[in-house]
Amino acid sequence: MIVSRFPYPLEKGDKLRAFQHLSYLKQAGHEVHLIALADEAVSEKSKAKIHSLCTAVQIIKLSLLSRLINLVFSFFRGLPLQVGYFYSKSIHKLVDKTIREIQPDLIYCQLIRTALYKKNFENIPGIIDYMDAFSIGTAQRLKNAPYFLKPIFKRELDRVKSIEMGSFQWFKSHLIISDQDRQNMSVPDVEALRVIPNGVDTDFFQPSDVPKTTDITFVGNMNYPPNIDASIFLVREIMPIVWESKPNATVQLAGANPHTSVVALASERVTVTGWVNDIRDCYHISRIFVAPMRTGTGLQNKLLEAMAVKLPCITTTISFTPLHAEAPKDILVGNTKEEIAGHILFLLQNPDKANLIARSGFDFVTGTYSIRHSHQILETVFTKTV
């Protein structure tokens, strides 16, 4: 299994998905050799956690200098920056050497970032987990980019589409996180993409009776541009409307590595937590969960987790569509600041109706996105591929 980031701690979506898949493969009795690229230090605690799931773990460190060199060479190699950042010929030789020594039955690559490391092994069946349609996210950045940066993002989009298309033939099986992403992938045959949604561990994420001490919570990696944008949108544009009617309403922005622009949102009514040891604590103390996403792709783990702990949730169309829930029964959907603020006020002022939505969302997620269901699909794909 080849991943572009060490899959612990679980502060990012790709790490969570890799960890879930590793946990299942261990449980199912598969022998997993993990090759993990790492652009930041990996703690001994994190190493121990992942070593417990794998037969062997190889960490390939990406120094700052090597990353800068990779980015420069990506221009000449025709690679998108978000792939070139993780690729070098020296790493490729190291990965090739490891694969030849192991002689695995299967090579599993997560994201297009690692796809090139499978290219030299046509004789070994492979699975690529595209996870998200990177071309969607890149197209969104192109649309919102300043005029002088648009040529760079246009080239990036063309190259992302090219590697999505080209890498398809290197693998026997192809995974994606949602049908929305599947339909927007630049591949020869979208019907060949198998949708495996992120499951939520409903034994871990459960409702709690702890006192509610904050009104609105948003959770995510707070250094990720779509989450940064959503946080600013929530605090700067949505909440002023809410505060006109509910001046004491409080907001919690919870998640690792908050960007300076997120830290700047902190105030008497807005808490920016930074890293928390147990994200469930942040969900449990909240009355409402809001995910006001305006950019980004894929199924949002944060929504699955919030619904699993029985929080009434509000989101935008971009995050609602891949969820396939029923609105307004399971979740409320709005796109403008007025719509989202209206939903927040409705839930705060109508706790009985908020509880009904929370219950319906809980039933939907536990019935549709149980991690066991995702694992069953994954096992079917592995069996078919080998």
C-alpha cells in the first residue's frame, strides 16, 4: 500500500480513509506492507499505531529541499504540482526496490499523487483509490483565482486531467469516494470506478448526554483552503445575521493546524480550538453542526461524524450532493449567508424540530454509512482484483 502522507494522526481526510482501510485489512487477515511518504515529522506514537496494523512500514521522508526540487522538475515532467510535489526519480527507485523485494499479490495506491509508483509493475494487479476528483477542486481554484494566477491553474487543471486519464490504465480496479466525484473524473470509463464512501465508526462516534456549552460547531483541518474559506464565511458573513437575533450565540471552530486567518476569527463568541485529542468532545458539547462549504470535493467525513453523534446538521449543496441524504428530513441545506443563518436560527429556536432532524440524520448515517458496509465493498474489490 502506497500513501502520500503517513496515515496518523487522523487530522485529514486521506489519512482517515487510509487508516480505515488499513484497519480493515489487518482485521481481515491480509499482510500489508506500507510505503508512506512524509513531508512532516512522524511521532513515535503515530509510528507505533500504524506498525500495529502492518507487517512492515517504510517511511520515505520528503525534506523541504527535495519538495522544492520536485516542484521545479514537475514543470518539465508535465506533472501537476500536486503530484510532482510527491514524486522524484530517487523515490521511484526506492519504491521499485521495495516492491521487487516484497513481490506483493497486489499494489494499492491512494490518490493520483502515488500512481506513478505503480507504473513499472504491469505484471502485478493494482488498485488506485482516486478518493476525490482532483480535477473538480482544481477547476474551483481556477474559477476563484486572481487573474494573474489563472494561467497557472489552467495548466494545473489540464495536467490533473491528463494524469487522471493516463493512470487509469495502470490499475485493474479503481475506487472513488462518491458518485458525484465519479461522474466528474477524467477517465476513459467512469462506470469502471467503484464507489466506496468513507464509513463512520458508529461504535466510536455515538450520541452523548453531556451538557451543551456551545451553539454552533464546525470541524476540519483548519489549514485546508476549503475549510479556511468555510470558517471565514461562517464567522464573518453568516453569524452577524444570527447575532442580530441571538447575540449570545457561540461558535466553535475545531481542528488541527488553524491558519492565521482562522486564528484571527477568535473572539469572545468564537473559539478556535486547534488540535484536540478527541474530536468527539467538540461534537458532544454542541447544539448544531454547520459545514458551510463553498469549495472542495468528495464526501465530508465531518458530516458523517456529526450525524452519527446525533447533531442536527446544516450544509451547502456542494457537500449535500455526495451525501445522498434527504433534505430537510435528514439535514438542512442552504447556500447563501441568509439561508444558512435562517437554518441556524430555526434550529436554535425550535429544539424539538432540531431533535427530529438529528434523529433522522442519525438513522440515515448509521444505516447507510456504517464502516462495516464500506469494508464489505473493499473486500469485494480486493478479491476481484487479485
